Amino acid sequence: MRSLDHIVRGFAATLVARAAYMLSSALLMVLLARVFLDPDAYGLLFWSIGVLAVVQLAADLGLGKSAARYIAEYGEMDPGQIPHLLRHVLGYKLAVVSFVGGVLFVVAAPLAAALGKPAAEPFFAAGALLVVAKSFAVFPEIVFQGSNRLGYSATVRALGGVGRLVFAVAFVLAGFGALGAFVGYVVGYGIAAVFGLVAMYVLVYEAHEPSAEMEPGLARRLVGYAVPLTATRGANVLDKQIDIVLVGVFLNSSAVAFYTLAKQLTDFVLAPAESLGFVISPNFGEGKAGDDVDRIRALYETALGNALALYVPAAVGLALVAEPLVTLVFGASYAGAAPVLVLLSGFVVLQTITNLTSDSLDYLGRARERAIAKGVTSVGNFALNVALIPAIGVVGAALATVVTHAIYVSVTLYVVHDELSLHLRVLAIDAARVVAVSGVMAGTIVVVAPPITSLPLLGVAIGIGVVSWAALAFASGVIERRSIRAVLG
């Protein structure tokens, strides 16, 4: 298990790089929604990206995550196996990605027609390049995570985000509209892929002298462990993308724009929690290999408590300011995203727990249990979307997401407890205090904050919430002097 200083440095580097990624993504979101595209064009762009995310599943097959798990383990036990692992995975990926990209290019027109969106045909044709570029951009990012080179992992993502911003805006300004923005996504992922693969070769592949031969059975275990990871990733796609696809099928592109915008805002809020989960998860695999369960448990419990102390009040505040936030930042034409954002504020809390839990289970070797939970809840999410979207509109998709994700979080927490024997009573008391503080904070905002009619007044309301939360959190002991440094040091 890595040292505390390594974890802290990794978190800081990851947070900075992911801040660059999220800020570039947020700026692109604002420019596309408020300046360049109307809701219909914005919705068509991200509906197409949502469909392609489903296709992406077939191109990736969980191989990257499986490789990362074994890189983390063999980095401790037998580093000479790492070059063999990388060669095998890259060979598999080249074959699979080439096949999937070629098929997608050929079937772009009939696929768009079958889904009732003929206008998406050029997006699907160009999507063959997106699938290839994204697959080889994400792969080195995951490998760097498994090898605990977290700064490089986050840098790959940041380069992709900045590249998308620059080239999407450039192509839109050149008059190519939503399709130009889509091609900007392809170029951004391509830049990240080139940098990531070169850096991975130098820093991971060449850094280890290969063993004389690959350990017998390792290739089989690598592919075998990718199976539950593929199932989990497929379930993630159902959770994160199929709702967007179904909104487009049952409603229209404007509804897709409202739903996508709300989800993108929650992604922005969740970036720090995602960074923390990304940093600590490889330590679970290393800690288990070293039979260091006590420190793993302490790390997980402290990270979870601190994350909830931040994200429960953040979710409450997001729900309170959802309507003025959407209309003042993106314009009145996107007001339909506000009720979706209110519902998805509950998803923020659930996803915070998921960000700290899901990857950790993979590194602990419990991917099978997570895959089953994710598969069942994702099928439920699909069914609820089909039932609720035609009945109550776009908010039905948000409601389905929150309900099914709550079930998934409950199951994964149980699996973590089974693996680490968490101190449940202490965690429950801490969570109750966080909820109480968040409730008082919400009341303070409602009573003290003036009506939010401008961006400065929105800032005032947010400031009141932050100050009241901080005062209440310190006074109640929700925020303690103890930190991850104290737990591990």
C-alpha cells in the first residue's frame, strides 16, 4: 500500500488536472448551450454521443480495468509481468476496436433511421473515429491509475478536455454547427490518446524489465476478470447513457438538451469526489495483497465521512438554486432543465458514495458482486425509464436514475462492509449529523438570502450557504481535525 504522502500528492495532482478538465468541459457546455447551439442542436449532439457510448462498450470490453487491477497487484509481486500484460491487452484492443469502428461506419445510416433520428447519420459515421480515439485515450488513463501514476492519468483526461474545448469551438465558429462540435470531441480524444499511449510506453512499459515469459494462466485470468467488468461497464452505460437515448426516442431533442445539461452540472459538482475515489482505489488492491485490511478500512471510512460532509450540503444547495442557476447561466430557453436538476441533486449524494466504492471493489477483487448489482439495477433503471418518460416526461428519467442508484449504492456498501467490516454505527451517527447540518443550512439560505434575480445575487445565496455550513459543521463536529493524513500517518 502506498505511503500517505504519495496518496496526498496523487490527490492534489489529480484534482488540479481534473479541475482543468472540468473547467474546460464547463466552459464548452456554456458556450455550446448559451452561444452557439439551440436546444434542438444541443440535444442532437449529446443524444448521438449517448448512443455512441453504448457502442463504445463493445469496443472496450472491460480490458483496461482488468489490466489496471493486475498491474496494481503485480507491481507489488512481480513487476516483470507488466510488459506482458500491456502487450496482450493492446493486441486485444486493436482487434476489437478496429472491428467495432468499421461496423459502425457501415451501419451509420440504417442505425440512425432505426432509432428515428435520420439527422444523426453523420454523427454516427464520424462516431467510428470517436470510438477509436476515446478507447485509446481512456486506456492509458486507466493503466496509469493501476500503476499509481495518478498525475499522468489525470493529465491525459485534462488534455482531452482542453482539446475538445479548443477544437469544438473552432469547428463551430467555422460554420459546421453541432457536427463541428462533435468532430472537436474526436480531435480532443485523439490528442489525449497520442499523449497517453506514448507516456504509457515510456513510464510503464519500458520502466519494467519483462520476465522471460508470461506467467502461465495470467492471460486467461486477465480476460476472465474483464468479463464481470464488461458487465459492470455495460450496466454503467445503461445508467448514464441509455436514459439520454430513451429521452430522445420518446420525447424530442430539446428534452434531451434539458436532461443532458442537468447531468453535466452534476458531473461538474462531483469532480472532487471522483478524484478522491480515483486516487485511493489502487491502494485497496495493494493493501489486500499486503494483508493490510485495517488501514484500508480506516482510509475508506475517513474518505467516505469527509466526502459526505461536503456533498450532502452541496446537493441540498444545488436543489435550492437549481432554477436560477440554469436560467441565469444558460438562458431561459433551458429552464426545462431546472426540475431535472432538483431531482438529480439526490443523485449527487449517491454518486459520491459510488465514486469512493465502485473502483475500490474492483481492486479488492469483488468485481463479480458489483457487476451483478449493477446489472440488476441497470435493467431496473431501463424499465423505469420506459415506464416513466412517456408518463411524466423528462423528470421521469431523473427519478428512475435516483431510485435505482439508491439500490445499487446500498448493495455495494454491503459488499464493502463484508470485505472490510466497517464501523457502521459510527458511520451512521456521522451521516445523521451531516443531514442535520445540511437542513439548518438550507433553512438559513431560505430565510436570509434575497430573491435570486441576477448572477451576483446567485453568488450571494451560494456564499450564505457556504458560510453557514462551515460554521455549523465546525461547531457540530461534522468537520474534525482528523483527516486522512492522521488516519494513515
